[in-house]
Amino acid sequence: MPIQSNLNDRWFEFLFEANPQPMTIYDIKTYQFLAVNQAACIQYGYTQEEFLNLTVLEVRHPDDIPEFIKSIKTTCLDVGSGFQSSGIWRHLKKDDSTIYIEISRHLVEFNNRKCICTLINDITDRLLTEKTLQYSEASLAEAQHIAHIGNWEWDIFKNTFQCSKEAARILSLKYHDKTNTMNIDSFISTAYPEDKPLLNEMIQKSLRDFKPWSLEHRILCQNSLIYVKTKGRITFDKNNCPARMFGTIQNITEQKKIEEELRNSRKEFRELSAFLQSALEENRTNIARELHDELGQSLTALDLGLSWISTKLKPPQAELKEKLENLRNIVNFTIEAIQRIASNLRPPALDDLGPAAAIEGLLEEFHSRTGIEFDLKLSQEEFYLEDKVITNIFRILQEALTNITRHASATKVYVRLNQVNKEIILQVQDNGNGFDMAQHKKKPSLGLLGIRERVRMLNGKLIISSAINAGTLIETKIPIGMKT
């Protein structure tokens, strides 16, 4: 039954009073409230008597009054035309707090006067929620822009593809707010031609096994090649069927550039380290040779000279002869020290007898100095290797033995040197106290770092195994070329 326009109609009066939404009636000329229902009193905080002493202007926000008056004068309302929306306005409650309301108004006759009946809907909470949502969406969009990461969604049944503004920017796609005509092929087509099959396979594989996926690939963005990291996962409907795929896409071009710069920096560092090691070995060889050839020969000549002088002395000169013998002892001790220093700088056996003899000599000297037993096994009597490989294997063993002496408290060392196909494999194992591998990874020793760097210079592999009270195994695998 249609609502009548005359408030003398009891049915209309009943609906007015019983309505759970606030309703008011005010004079169209004086704006004086003539009737309010109980819901309006509760909404605004006034008693009915207080309300009827107010005008509509007194519950309006001051800034909205001119626009309100204009709307009353320009809006055409006819009695019986029904409720019409007059938009969203700000009203003031009795406690002066502001609420946002949506008003529908209807022209009625009340006591033979033209009046406006209003139906009021408080939308304050809704607007606050919308503003909060808008703020959240804006914050998310800003965060995505800062992080260069966007999100996307693929409706598998409808084959529609939607993405955030940042994702659209990364993909060089036109952004569609709520609706769009893009599909999954539109997304795949953004990939670099060589990467399209791989991206498509990752998506199809996820549809088969329902597992999340992640892929780094390239896309063309405004004629520029950029790197992105794309992730996706399947969600299911109530029938447990794949319904949607949600994912993210992140521009990692800068990260890739940094990684490339870091790789180049490490490469340059290793090249410099290799050059310095090579220069150091060359200097050691030269110094050892000069100590042996120049200083060693001079001291030998000095010893011979002192010996000759000693033979020419007569018995009454016994005291002088004793002095000469003391000087000869000092000279011989110095010759031995020079030979030891020269050997440490560059063992002659490396150049004269080869790596097998040099390693055996190193272990014998290690045993005589520390008392630690050793067990040496070689896969062949001689190894014909490049000089840099021979030198670094010797230095790695030398450093490993130094570490054992300082830290292991071992009683025996096992050394294996094998040539397998195009690899030379050195294994050094002790029966000492070992160490915690987790702690080693956090803070590796300088000795092991030196070994690792030598292995890297030769493009080899280093494996370290150890445990508390279980000894340590150091294994190096170095690619080799036969010495010609």
C-alpha cells in the first residue's frame, strides 16, 4: 500500500512513529521542526520537546547551511512524488559531535502547511570504514611502489586477470580498477620471449600439483629489459577445485645489478688475490734462491777461510784458535738457519724433486717438530702438474698442518693425494678434538679462510667436515691440466 502524503492519515502516522530510522518533519519556509520520531531523538540526543524548539539549520553543520538553503529553493518536490535523495550532509548532535547522514526527503502537508518529511540514514561508520579502507589501499599501493612489488589475481574459471597499480606499472600494462578484459595469456605475453615457455610451464605445473611456485625471469618494459621475481599459489573453492591463483611480482633489476657488481667485485678481488699470491710465491722463490746462493755461499766461503786460518795457528796460539772455532760454529749455525728459512720460503724439493717428495719432506719435518704421527698415501709416484697447482697444494697442506698443530690436539694425521680424471684431490684428516661446524660458519678461522681462498683461485671445491671430539677432514678438489 503506497504511503499517503497527508499526515492526518493514521497509517502514515504509524509508520512515521514506528520507523527504526530517524524521521523528521519541518516547515519548508521557516525550517522549524514540527515532528520527530523516537529514533531521531535517540540519534541526535535531544528530547522530543527540545527537538521541536529547533530549526533544521541548528542541526546542520554551519558550512553546509548555504548549500542546504539553495537545495531547498531549487529542488522541485510535489506532494505525493515519494522520497527523493538529497545527498550526504553533515549534522550536529546535541553534544556538538558531527555525524554524516544520507537524507531522503518527501514533500507532505502537515496542519495545512507545506513541509518536508525526511528519512535519515547515519552513514558515519560506513564513511569512516571507507576512508580507512581507502587509506589502507593507498598505503598498500605506496608500500608496493616503494618495494617495487605488486600483486595479481587470476580467476581460473573466468580466465580474467587483475593486478594492482604497481604490478601493472612493472608489466607495462594498462591498469583496470575493478573490471578488465585481460586474461592469463596477457600476463604471460609480458615475459621476455625466451622466458615465456618457462613462465607458462610454472603456471601449468602449479595447476597440476597445486604447489606454490616462484620464478625469476625477464620482461620488456618500455623497450628496457628488467628482471622480476614472480610468485603464485592456488586457492580452492568449496568443492576443493582450483578457483584462483594469487601472486606477486617484484622488480628485482636493481638487486640484479647489485649482485652483478658484487660478483664482479669478488672476481676482481680473487684476481688480485691470485696475483698477490703469485707475486708472493715468486718473491719467496727469489729470496730463497738469493739466501741459498748468495748468502749461503758467502758464509760457506767464510767458514772455509776461518778453517784455513785455524790450521795456520801455532800451539802457543790456542786461545786464538778457540775463538776461531767459536766463530766457525756461529757461521755453521747461521748457514743452517738460512737453509731452514729458505726451505720454508720455497722448499727446494718442489722444484728439484716434485710435489710427492716435497709433501713427504714437509710431513717428516712436521713429525720431527711436533711429534704427531702421519700416514701418507699417494695414488702415484709422481704428479705432473702446473707449477701454480703444485705450489697451492703444498701451501694448503702446510696451512692445514699449522691448524692441526695449533688447535687439534691430534696424535695422528692422514694425508691422501689422488689424481682422478682431471681432478687432483687432497685430503687431510686428523684424530683431534674437532670443532662445531655451526660456530665455524659464523666465525671461520683465518687459516681455513686462507685455504678456501687458494681453492677458489684454482676454481676448485673445498669440503670441511668436523665434529666435537671426532677430528677434522679437509678435502680439496682442484681441476687440473697436464703439465707439458
